Amino acid sequence: MTIFQKIIDREIPAEIVYEDDRALAFKDINPQAPVHILVIPKKPIAKVADMTTDDKELAGHLIWVAREIAADQELDDFRLVVNNGSGAGQTVFHLHVHLLGGRGLEWPPG
């Protein structure tokens, strides 16, 4: 069980900013920007590569939730990041979308 599943199950606390029947969003405990929120599916999916055709609508929903949170945070400019695998920087193997904003974000990211 991942730390994110424990957050979904309320076994460990998190500063939750959004929740519905398919997704949960909370502030990152190690923020890389003034606004750094993680949007996760409640369905356990380890990474993007593990998604199935049945997950297409869920993927869109996660992006929509990130957009709604960005609007609530009054962010005109923001970045969404999804890492797939440890070589790409994924450290928690429960699919998640990073919403970053509140400062200038350079390209390439690093």
C-alpha cells in the first residue's frame, strides 16, 4: 500500500483541497513552488504506463480537477507534471498529477 492510498483511506493526514468519488487532491509535503498540489485517482494505478482503455475518462478527470484547483488558487499560469517510472522521477507508485504554480517556471524543467 502506498502513502497515497493511506491518505485516501485517512490513515495518515494530508491537507486536502479537493475530493470527489474518483479523485483526491492535497498539498505536497515537499513543495517545489508556492502552489504544489497533487491530484490522485482513488483507483490504485501505479503509473501512466499501467493505465488501461477503461482509464481514459479518469485521466481526463484528473486534468480537469487540476484545472479547477488552479482556478480556485487564482493561478493564471501553472504547470501540470506526471512522471512515469523511477527514471522519470516518480517516487510514489500511485499515479499523480503535480499542479505547480505561484512562481515563474522555467523550461526545460531539469
